[in-house]
Amino acid sequence: MPVKYMKSLKMTLVVVVAICVLNFIIPELMSIVDVGYQSYGSYLQWFTMLGLFYVILPDKQPSIFT
């Protein structure tokens, strides 16, 4: 049974579009409620990197001992 190492193209596109939308909407919402970027910027960047790691890293790690 072959092991699937890559995510589907559909899931990759969904995650990338969601990251882009959130990186556009969250600063707009925070500017409406007058919250500075320094208050939430590190969290936004952290979740953006989590999303990118989800897309880039494989689902299953092949064993290094085989």
C-alpha cells in the first residue's frame, strides 16, 4: 500500500487562500477597533507560519532507518 506524502492541491489552495484572507481581514478589523499592529502582529505571523508549515511539511515522515 503506497504511502501518501503530499497533500492534495485543493487543500493546499484552501490553506493559502485562507492565510491571505486572514492576513488582509484581521488588520482591517483591528484598525477599526483601534488596536495597534504591535499588539497582535506576532500572533498573526505565528499563525501564518503554522499554516505555511501545514502546507509545506509532509503528512507522514518517512523513517530515516529504512
